[in-house]
Amino acid sequence: MKLSFTLAALLCGTTLATTAWCKDDPAAGAKLYSANCTACHGTDRAGMPGAFPALTDISKRLQPAQIKDKIRKGGGLMPPFAQLSQQEIDDIASYLAK
């Protein structure tokens, strides 16, 4: 019984510690943006008028949850990026918010 309690406490502590370390990382988001987004939206996030929208000031047009949803699911000409983890999506959104 004592061993079960100790293991349960240890697992809960590990889960909480992992969650505490998962913070948005704009620097990681910049690398992910470069690898996944620049082909269409450009290195300067200016897009291509008429084809790919500019992502400059995207946080003025969309809420953070909407940005993350668009990355995950895509829309229009944009493909879904379902292969990205939630943390990676959070990082890209954090980078775009800058």
C-alpha cells in the first residue's frame, strides 16, 4: 500500500513538472515557421497578395485559439499541419504573435 501511494505521488509530480516546463517558445516557433510556413507566407511573413495572406499582425485579426486551429486544420489553400504537436503549434502561434 505504501509503495502504491509513493508511486502515485511520483507519477503525479512528474506530470505536473512536465506541464510546468511546457511554455510557449517563440524561438522554437521561428524555426518551425521557417521549416513549415515560409514557402507560402515568406520569411518576412508578408505572404503573397491574392494567394497567401500576410501573417504580420495576425494576432490583430485572429484570437490565439483561432491561429492554432488554422495551423492544425488548415483551410483554403493552406494544408493541415496535423503532424505538428500541440507544443509546436503553440510555439508557432507564439512566434506569430510577436
